[in-house]
Amino acid sequence: MRPVKIITDSCSDLPKDLREKYDIDYVRMKTVYDGKETWASLDFEYYTPKELYDIMRAGNRVLTTQVPTEEFERVFGHYLEQGMDIVYIGCCLKQSGSVNTGAIVRRKLLETYTDANVFCVDSLNACIGEGMLAIRCAEYRDQGMDAKAIYEKILPERKTVNEFCTVHTLDCLKRAGRVKASSAFFGNLLGVKPILIADYEGNQFAFKKVKGRKASLQEIVNLMKEAVVKPEEQTCYLVHADCIDEANELAELVKASIPFKDVRVEYIGPIIGASVGPETIGLWAFGNEVTIGKPE
């Protein structure tokens, strides 16, 4: 059986220690600010989280690109040359065209590497939800599954990633085209904090509104408590856009409310951060199937 490499992208927000622990690589997108393109590093190599979010706090917009073709060729080609198969867990197609670009590069490379298998998976998620699926794939690989078996196993599990997130407003998401326009009005109501989920098809959807920041943080804990399955066997991922004090407070609230094996606090990376804006905060864990937006 050929060895398998798990690859994700800059939207996964997987920190370096987890990428190293699970032997996961990623293809990079780019951010664009003031006419300058910069690789979207998950390790914040080119600017700190505070620098990124302060740009946005000052009223400036940071643009993003999908993964360039040559980046896929570089990373996919590197592992194919080593005789490895690939499972690429990409950002949801509702938010990025990168997984389609990856599929085009896949077809081109397989003309040369005829014995290889490359699977490009629309994660139906973004941020750490995408990263969680990459970790799950790595666990299946380490259990001895080949690339095809991993691909078939992960497809239904995409629907079990539960995201509950709150933002100060939906303005950044609306400008970036990352949230349904019909939901954007929530962000313009004085004092109202929208609660975001990823629906059945991967749309970012503001499905609820809560009065006040404190209440919105309590609500995402309540929602996660209802949705999670077997919390004692998994890690809850708590990610934030440069609001570490609130994140630590929320982590304590989660620990007091839900018996997770662990709660990890991480920064939202540059691509997702450019879309959601400063002070965004959310919880991710595996749970019940997401059914909002599911076709009848």
C-alpha cells in the first residue's frame, strides 16, 4: 500500500504543533493589502495576529486569494514524487474555489504519476472545522487506511462538524461574500450579536441573533452543549480573532459546562480572519449531523 499524505490549506487554521503531530501539510493562499501580496502563513510569519487585525480595526480591508495553481503543483508534486498518495481537505466551495483548482492540478499531475491516487475533498467547512477533518483523516491514515478508504470514510463526517461562532457585525463577511446576504441585516442592528453556523451545504449562515456580547458567548456554549456527541472523547477547538482575554474566559465557561477531553484556544488565521474581522470568536466540535439548509 502506498503511503498517504494529508494536505489542507490556509483556511484550516491548524497550528504548527498539530500539523507536526499529525504529519499534515498545507497549500497556501495569499492575502492582499495596500497592493502587496503576502503568503497566508498559518504560523503568522509575515505579520502578527495583532498587526493583521489592527489593520482591519482601522477600517481597512484585507483581500484574499485562493490557492494558486503553481502552489498546488509544488506541494502535490513534492509528495507524488516521493511515491505517496494524497488526500487534500480543502476549504468549502461556498467560500473558496481552491478545491476546484486542486482537482484541475490533480488531473494534470496524474498524467505523469499514473500509479498515484489524489483525492480532493470539499470539506463543507472552513477555519478549524476544516482542520479537524484533516486531523481525522490523519488518524485514519495512522490506523492503516489507504487514500481511497480515507476519502470514503471522511465524506459523511463532514456533516458532523458543528460550528457556533459570534461576530461583532457581519460587515466583513458580507463584503467578502462569505455569508448569505439575506442574513447580513443582523449585523446592523444596534447591540445585536449574530450567531453563525456552517449549514448543510457549507454556507456561513447567521441563524440567530442575541442581545449583547456576553449573552452571545453564553449562547454558543449552550448551542454546542446541545449539539456535541461524546465530548469526553474529543477536543473542543475555541478560535478567536485577537480577543485572547475573552477567549480564555470562554474556555473556562466551556470547561464548566461541557465535559470535553480538552479545550484548545487558537488564533483565527489570516484568510479566515480577513473575512470575519477582529473579535470574532467561536467553538468547533464533532456532534450531531448539521441539518440546517439540508434539501428536503
